[in-house]
Amino acid sequence: MQSSEFAGEMAPGAERTLDLPRILCLHGGGTNAQIFRAQCRVIRAHLADSFRLVFADAPFPFQPGPDVTPVYSDWGSFRAWLPRPDMMELNVDRIDGCISAAMRADDQAGATGQWAGLIGFSQGASLAASLLLRQQRDNESQASSWGMGCSVKNPSPGYRFAVLFAGRGPLMDMGSSGDNTQFGSDLLRLPTIHVHGLQDPGIEMHRSLLHCCLKSNTRLVEWDGNHRMPVTTKDVSAVVAEIQGLTLNLQAADSSGKECCRKC
């Protein structure tokens, strides 16, 4: 497992983000946490007063992607969440280990904010959606076994949403290591924001991930770009507006729930 100083926001002045809600960021295949942090520089700047972004390194060494080498050829080593790009089976324990390492490193840096959501690009977006689905299923399992002494493996930190840049379907089962079969019957009902580049050759597969999610809880941002993170102010602002709108809706729902509890 690679250890990275870029697990959390380590830039000068980043201490002001220590108590902000945190978003776990998962890079694409053939990059790493350091590169993804650079690729997210504009969205990080737009969210700097609202969220602390934490970047995790994937477990498997991998060759750099074709869009990586022109700019980041000296930023290795390069990593992936899957050992091969054609694999849909996950080594859940190794993935969870990398995510836990990034979270611990950020805790040790002094961060205290709750884990609010996920941001993923490409392979990392597919993983982020699958993590969210595992949390949804774990929550349902906990609810059904309440009072029976049952426990859930790989407990989630309680993500509220995911922002999925150019992620492919189908969702992957992360229920347990060694039991990673694909499934198609479970719709992801937790909120997701999908960001699609209209010039991306894989856009139909990205739309298939959108269709794995409950339509009423999805938001879609389309921009005129290819397979990369958007960096122009116009395109990033559209994504940030959806994140801010979703956050306000979640806060309103939380307030409504607390008010209902007080009345009861």
C-alpha cells in the first residue's frame, strides 16, 4: 500500500479546513492521489469554505493512463483500484485498507469533520458509487437485524452523497472480500451527482451508471469535454452548484427530522 502525503489537504493555510465536513476523493486508473489532487484544483478552490477534500491512493501498481503522461509523467508511482482494467471483481480488503489509511492520515493531521461524501473519477467514480451502495445495503441490514446482536462487516463512515465524474456501470458488490459478484437488482437510492463529458467516448457506459441509481435522487451535469476532470470556472461552477444545492436539501431534511423528533 502506498503512503501519500496528499491524503488530505496539506496546502498552506489548510488548517482552516480541519473542522469542515470531509469528502473522500478516489482517483481514476493509472493515476494517484497526488495527481487527482492536482486535477481537482479548481473544484477544491470552489469548495474550500464548505468541505475538506481527502485523497486516497489505490492499492495496485498500474501503468499511467494516456492522458496522464503528457503532464504528470514524473508524478509516479501510478495506481489503480482494479489489478486489470477489464476486471470488475474487487479485492475489497485491500481497497478498504487504502481508504482507511487515507482517513487515518487525515485524522492524524488534525481533521475532525464528519465524512460527508465521495468524489470519484472514472474507475474511482465506479468505486465511489459501489461504496455508497454497500453503505445503503449495510444500513438496511442493520435496520432488519436491530436488537438481534448482528454486526455489519466494513462499517461505513456515513456518506451522504457521491459526485461521480465519468464513472461506468454496472455497480460492483463490495459486500465482503471473496464475494464480489455483480448484481443488477439493487438501485442506488442515496443521492448522486453524475458529471458527463459530452465528447467522452465512454459516455454511454457513464449513462449506464446513471441508470443504476434511483432517478429521483440523481442530478446530471453535462459539459463539452472528453475523459478528464473539468477545470474551467463555467464547468466547475455547474458541478459546485449541484453539490451546494444537494447539501442544502440534506440540511433541510435533517432539520425537519429533528423538529419531528422534538414534537414526538
